[in-house]
Amino acid sequence: MIVAVCVVIALQMLELINLPIDRLDALLPTKRPERKGLVGALVFGMLFGLVASPCSTPILAAIAAIAATTWIAAKGGALLFVYGRGKGVPLMLLGLASGSLGLMRKISKLTPVLTRIGGVGLLGAAAHLVWIA
């Protein structure tokens, strides 16, 4: 099932199929939030945590299981530290880079190429999942 999802998303990224995903944009709010400053950042962070929870929970459960079965607190702490860095550093870099619009415009011109590279990578991941099954 996971392989099928990977293949469908990869084909969408390679523009070999066209799923009407853009229609989901109509469900998103178009008005910007009124809150700004620290309170707005706190509310946004809480909402982001709620949205990211389905992605993060399986990894955190696996880390907790590894820490619980090895009975080594330092190993579990190290795994959680590395996971936190891997989750947080890209967000911090995105926040730091958000002020450089010139760079973002250059990167946005590469979006079609980067999307196709991601699609090929996703097909490779699907092939790897089939290989190890």
C-alpha cells in the first residue's frame, strides 16, 4: 500500500498523471491571522504541532521503543536529541531565509526541476521498498 502511494505521488510530481489536488486549496482560509508577535507565533507553533503530529508520532514511538528495550537512557536521549535537531534545523533555516526574497525567486525558478528530481527519488524509494519486501 505504501509503495502504491509513493508511486502515485511520484507520477503526479513527474506530471505523468494529474490528480485534482489544487481543489483542496479552496478549503484553506485566505484571510491572514490577526494575531502577531509572540502570541501569534505561539498559536502558529501549536497549530503546526497539531498538524505535524501524525508524521512525528510514529518516529517518536520508535525512538521510545528503542530507548525502552535497551534500558540505556543516554541512547534514548541521544536519539531524541538528533531527531529534534533534524526536525528543528530545517524550520529554523526556513525562518532565517524567509527574509531573502531574491534568493527565493531564484529557487522558485528551479521548482519544476526540483519537483521532477523529487519524483524520481520517490520512485526510487518505492522500488527500494519493493526490493526489501
